Amino acid sequence: MSNRVLLKQWKLILIKENKFEKNATKEHSSRTINFLSDKIPDKLEETLNSAFIKAFELIFEKGTNVIEKTYSKQSIQQNHQVNNFAFSVYNDQKRLNAINHKATKTTFYSTVFSGVKGVGLGILGIGLPDIPIFIGTIFRGIYEIALQYGCDYNTEEEKYFILNIISTSLSHGKAAIEANRELNNFMANPQLPYGYSRSTEVEKVSNVLSQELLYLKFVQGLPIIGAAGGVFDAKFTNQILGYAKLKYKRRYLLNKI
């Protein structure tokens, strides 16, 4: 890999990570969210939160085989092998762009799908049933991005990495900055932390996701105006998958050094 290409790409990674950390320190609470938090009954809030956690746990633990039926894992892996080999031979920007372009397309199409689906279900007043679809879309996108950068998402280390990509992308303030840097450290030394528990990690991440989308799914469950809540499906899909692409690209470059 030429020093010029490496330096250029690494600078872009650092710029985007600095932007992520700056955005994470900004106030994220909105008047709409604050208004809804006061209007939703505690019992309904518990129901929505429970639905999020159960859907997340089910899809993460048992949904991989179903998700893999929606794309050709072998084809993506073969495509990566071809592009990676070409890049190792020519060491130029064109070959690297071929790898990055696949991940960008995955993010784009997943975002469009989430937006169209979210708005459509919102018009019909369907909120809760959309939760597993939304979560499945997120995992599908991350799995594809992982494959496009040559990573196997079935190892325990990769599952830990993916869970923390989701939680970090939705975190705020110092917690987001610390989590982002912990992910970077994990790339350099991919070992599970002492006392690691997958169930604990799954619960932590599902709670983060629930806190961000809880009230929006409530709005999505209201006919017609629910379309406004559905729009946020696209926003959060793009936010999570955009961050996933950033982390996987960083690790790919790191492994080439």
C-alpha cells in the first residue's frame, strides 16, 4: 500500500472520527421527545421498552440465519477477495474505492428501505410491529458491511464489536467519546474484556436503542401522523450504518499497515 494512499485515507478517517466526537457532545434532546416523555403512560413506556429489548435479543441471538437469506454471503465474500487482491497488487485509490463503494451502497439502500418502510407503516399507524423489522435492517446492513471489508461476523469478538458499534453510534457526550476510543483500542488488540458477558452486552445495547427510539415508535403507532415517526427510521439507520462503515474501514486500513 503506497504511503500516499494510506496517508490520505487515514486523514479522512481521523477527520470523520473527530466530527463524530464533536457531534456527540452536542445537545441531543428535542422538545418533541421531552413533550412525549411526559405524555406517554408509564405502563405503555414499559411495554415499548420490553418490546425493543425482546426483539433485539431475539434477532441478535437467533436471527442471523434468517437475515443471511436476504443477501448472498458467498458473493459478497468473493467480491471482497477480488477487490482486496487487486488492491494488494496495485495499491492505488481506485482499488480501495471499489471496496468502500460497496459499503456506501449498503448504507444508502438500507437507509432508503428504512425510510420508505417507516413512513408507510407510520401512515397505517403501525409502530410496535416495525421494531423487529427495523432492528433486522440494522443487523443486515452491518453484516454486509463487515463482509465487504473481509470480516466474519460470527465470531464472539466480532459480535462484541458489532454490539458496541450500535451502542456507540447512538451514545452522547463523554460516554460516546470514550466508547469510540475503546473501539479503536479493540481493533488494535481484539480481545474480549475481562468478565465479558454477551447477555450483558446485548441488554446494554438494546437499552440504548430503546432510549433513542422509544417515543418515536409511539408516534409511529398513530395513524397518518405516524409517518413523522417513521422518517426517523431512516435517520437512525444512516447514523448507525455510517458509523459501522467508518469503523470497518479504519480496521481494514489498520490491517494493511
